[in-house]
Amino acid sequence: MSSTKIVELLGSHAESLLGFSEPKISKERLHVPGPDFVDRIYVHSDRNNRVLGNLQWMFQSGRLAGTGYLSILPVDQGIEHSGGASFAKNPDYFDAENIVRLAVYGGCNAVASTFGVLGIVSRKYAHKIPFIVKVNHNELLTYPNKADQIMFGTVKQAYDMGAAAIGATIYFGSDQSSRQIVEVSQAFALAHEYGMATVLWCYLRNNAFKKDKDYHVSADLTGQANHLGVTIEADIIKQKLPENNGGYLALNAGDSSYGKLDKRIYSELTSDHPIDLTRYQVANCYMGRAGLINSGGASGANDFAEAVATAVINKRAGGTGLISGRKAFQRPMKEGVELLNTIQDVYLDSSITVA
């Protein structure tokens, strides 16, 4: 029986999320997380011993150590969303050290942030918690704003900092996606040579994806973004939780011809249940061989309930964990630690199983 706190936070969604038992893609087809995940999955890959060591370090850190699940604090919003918009709610996080302290005190497996944030405190913390250095960003000072990810440093800088991994974003579907795919695939290959793991923010970005719904968060389109991400050897995929499906169908309405689809995606591989939609994302990560971590989303009025629901959906879908930033750092540190620990409690609860 799941903990009372988790059930209370799920509220009216508890029965639907905790009782779901008939996924379209069966659990037996998946490579589910577990204490032996590095030995069972990554050891058979082309990753060298140093990459395996850094992956193991990440999986053996924090409150989730030894479970096969990851809880990561990402704070790159100072660039991606602007410093003022990100830190006005809690100006303490303009100080880079507080970002790393929150990850340490919050029991995270790793902290993901910018060259500047991690570099300014690297000698104090690089040996205490795995660093994921985010190597590219979309800056919002160019006028008018544009959606493009550009490199902010080199893979060697991350290596010299003592990072366990590098992270990068690709805006799949954008005008600049082809260049970004080339840049990030080259960065990931070099990171693996240096012995660092790779984490890819597999985001969609194109105004055409907004129609009757926002298909930036459709299971079919995000699933294909994940499939492109693991193709360039991302060890871990970060993706937004799917909120709908049928992106390909919407974009192919009328006379347009976009991509390729098979309608069995919507009948045999998914349903409208959020766990099924997220499982399709997992399926596109080589059935879970590359871990899927879903993002926690923006901060709001119901952060604890939303974070727990996202964690339950991810875990029951066969995902590898949660990467939650704004919900944690846009509040006092004590509350941020509590939120991170609440997310982790879902993955520590043995009664919440893969559906």
C-alpha cells in the first residue's frame, strides 16, 4: 500500500494512477530500472570504463542510491528563462552555491547547471555530488527573441571541472534543429571519449505544433524526439511529460504531408491514459535501455501534488526518474528540500510498481 502522504497528494487521481494495470505495451518488453541497471544495460554498450564509472556514480548518489532511479536538480533557467524571471521568487538562488547546496541537501543524484554556476564552486563540490554541465542554451536577450540552442563552452571545460556528465538541448522540429543535432552529437561523442555520460533535453520547438492543442507535449512527437536523441547516444533522455497525443494526425490534416505515421501508434501502442502516453516515450528510448527522466514543470499553486503525480506516472510507465528545478528552487530551501524528498519518496516506495 502506498504511503498515506502520496495517496493524499494524488487526491482524486490516486485510483487512476496507482491502480492502472493494463498498459498497451507490456512491462515484459521493457528494460526497467533497478539496482543493476549499469551492469545490465550500459556495460553491453560501446561506452568506455570511465563513462560506466560516472553513470554508476550518478546512480549510487543521493537518497535514491542503489535503486536504479534518478532525482536531478536542473537550474539553467537563469539563461533559458532569464535570471530575473527565474530567481525573483527566491533571490538566494542568484548565488550559485545555493543551487548546488539545494541538490546536496535535497538528496539528489546529480545537479545540472551552467558552466558558470558549476565552475564557480567546482573545487568545493565537484567531488561531493555528480555535476551535469549544460553545454548549450537558448539565451533570451537577443531582440527579438529567437528559439535556438548555442554552445556556451567546450566539452573539455566540463571534463576539467570534474563533471560526471554533460547535458545539452536540441529543439527538434525547429529551423535550426539540423545544426543542433550535428553539434550535440559531436559533443556527446567527445564527452564519451573523455569518460563523461550524456543527458539530452529532447524538446520540440515549432509554432506549427500549436493547433487545437499544444502538440509540443504530444506522445507521438515527443516519442520521436526521444528516438532521435538515443540515436546520437544520449545515455539519459529528459522529456516533458506528455499531455496529449495525435501530433502527427493534426499536422497532417488537410493537404499537408508531415513525417511518417502508422495509426497503430494510437490504437495498439497507446491509450489516453498518462501512463500509456509516457510508456510510449520510454519505448522510443530503446524500450528503456536509455533512461527517461521527465521534467517537473513550472512552479505553481499545487507543486507538491503535481510533482508526485508526475513521479508516479514516470515510475509506473517504466521511466528512470524526475528532473525538477523551478518547483524546488523557487521557494525557501527547506521547502525545496522537502519537495525533492517527496518526489524521491515515490521512487523509494516499493508498493508503487512499474505497470
